[in-house]
Amino acid sequence: MTTKITEVSLEHLRLSLKDKMSPKRYNHTLEVEKMAVRLAELFCPSKTDVLRAAALLHDITKEYSVEEQLQICKKFGIITKRLDILSPKTFHAKTAAALIPEMYPDFADSEVISAVRFHTTGREGMTLCEALIYFADYIDESRKFKDCVILRNAFWDAHPDLMTEQDRIVLLYRLLVMSFDMTINGLVAENVPISADTVLARNDFICRLSELSE
Ligand SMILES: [Fe+2]
Ligand SMILES: [Fe+2]
């Protein structure tokens, strides 16, 4: 499924989101969009509009209560396990992806939806669009958390714009592994469950890096 995303439809989307989110969440959303555009320029200029739409939509349900998240899961037949209840932060990616076709049908594009769906946990076999939204969300300029600043600086200080395509992908994969390690370490420290998708994503990028170095 592909949908025509235009400058006008993106601007309508921004206006609609502004009313539905706290100023802090809206600002983060716009910063993720800006970062997604910068990453698209480096990795896949033809996907810029897909990444802009996914960035704008990625946190549409982040401020919903756990009860609301559970209701949406029930409505869309999303299976919730005991583990999901213990890590409610992962809910919003699933519920946002599920709501896009009915709330924002102009953006019901399979690449947009999957980038939103996996922006929190990652997964094995992430597409480039999924990986770039996940990464843009981690390193957007509004993030002041130490790990985010370390990753953001590690990426831009390496001057990805001056690299060959292959070196740029290696840099991205290396930093994705680092981000999954940071997330996993944080979850271990908090003594909360780790999504299996996050572990699978980490292992997958380590395998991809080893294949690229052969
Ligand atoms: Fe999120
Ligand atoms: Fe986010």
C-alpha cells in the first residue's frame, strides 16, 4: 500500500497533532521529524516524506493512559501479555500503528505504519525506514539524556556526509547496536522486562556488521 504524502498533508497533520499533544510531546515530535529528514538525506532521499510522516505519527498515543492503551489493544485484537503490562512504554508503538488507518487514513502507508510500530523496541530484520525512525527518536535534538547525547555526537562527529555509502551504513549499524545495549542496560538496572524484539534487533545488527566486514 502506498499513499501520496504531500507538503500540504504533512502540514495538516502537524496542525492536528498540535491540539492533541502536550507542548513537550509536540516539540519532541517536530524534532524527530527534523532528525528524520537529516537522516533521510544521508541514507534514502526518496523516503523523506515517508520518514516525515512516520516521525510525526510515532508518538500519537504516547500520552494515553495504560487503560486507554489496553482498550485500543482490545479493539484491534492486539494480544497483550503479562510482560507488556510490566513494560507499558512499549504499548504506544503498537497502538499508534493500529490507529493510523482510521485516524489518519492519508498516511496509512505500510512503510509509515511499520516504522511507527517498531520505533520503541526495534525487531529482527528492521527495514531502513524502521531503523531510521528508531534512531531519529533516540538522537533528536530535544533529548538531553546522557546516552542520547553520546549517540547523537558519535553519529554527527563521525561526519557521515563525507563517508562512502558502505561506511555510513556501518556507522549506523554500530550505533544502533550501541543504542540497544544502552536500552538493555537501562532496563536491567531498573529490573524491568526486556522486549525479545530488542534483543533480536541487537543480535541482527551485530550479524549484519559481521557480514559487511567479510
Ligand atoms: Fe515513542
Ligand atoms: Fe518519541
